[in-house]
Amino acid sequence: MAKYFNNNLKYIRQERKMSQQELANKIGADRSTISRWENNEIETPLDMAIKIADVFNIPYHDFFGKDLKFDNAEVIDVNSDIIKIPVYGTIKAGIPIESQTDIIDYVDIPRSWTKGGKEFYGLKVSGDSMFPKYQDEDIVIFEKTDDITMYNGKDCAVMINGTESTFKKVLINDQGIVLQAYNMAYGIKMYSKEDVINKPIKIVGIAREKRTIID
């Protein structure tokens, strides 16, 4: 259990923006003890580990059994240069990518892509708003990011108002942000700088590769 659990604990806690004290309050432990778990000074007791997995709503066998930094990626072989990443049918509103459960498939990517802590996931395209560049049922591989400097002019997965997920080309200008479909029948959506902050508009991935299934 110690092989992954303590490292996952620190990573997930920081990812969810929860302090050590907040977690300690939720599971009935001391903050200093959580610090020692995260620093691999002592092993996390099984009963506390199960409580922690419940707090973060992550299956305990995932918390114990794999490195969650790879966004649910599964290593095919310890010496392999390929890993598997999950493909989602949709991005469920309000749920971080690493906690999504609507996994419909897994696809292979080079392990080298994940250097520097980069994380990836796949989405299956539904509909024709991004036609002709993307076809219905294409699988698009996204790099996780919320870095505003990276996504101008890129095809991105976007969360709007915490309730809607969409796939559009993102354009940034002095007025705010534009979400543009490639299929002109769908037009564009414009959001002011205030909208970006207040709704909010959040980029959850940049398209890095598409894979088309040929019948």
C-alpha cells in the first residue's frame, strides 16, 4: 500500500486545494500526522487510508494500486514506452477530470508525453459542430491545462458555468474569449472578460491528437 498511497495522498489533496488541517478535521487525525504520511515518514493505517479515499471519492483500490498523477493512466508493462489513458463519453459538469467515471474506453499514448508531469485524457466526439476537422465519433486526446497562455487559437475542451462542457476552437481578444465551431452552421459564442471570471469559463484540455475510426 505504501508504494503509491502516501504520494497519491499529497497529490490529490493539493489538486483538490484542501489543506492538511481540513483533511485532518474530516478524518479525525492530527495535521502533523498527515504531514508525516505525505513525507513517507510513517505508513498510513488502513482504516485511515479508507477514510481518505472516501473523502476524495476515489476508489480505495486506485488510491492504493497506481500513480494517480497519470490521470487514471495504466502502465502496460514496467519497461513499456506506452501507457493507457481513459476515454470519456462526456465530461461531467463540476467534476475534476481525474474523478470522472464515465470511461468508455482506453487508448495508448507514448509514455514520453507525460514527462514534466503532463497529463492526458481522451474524449469521443459527439455531433458535427467541429466538422470537417473532427468527425462524429473521433477520439480526441487532450492535454490537461488551465494555463490561459497556452490555449489561444487552439481546439479545447471547455467548461462553461460549471454546468456545460463543450469542444470548440478558443480565440482570445481584448474583449474576452470566443468559442468557435468549425461547422459554420453553429456560429460562435462570445464571452466578456467578466464572463470568463464570473461564469466561469474554464479550459480543461487542449486537443493534441485525433484518432479516426475507419470502418
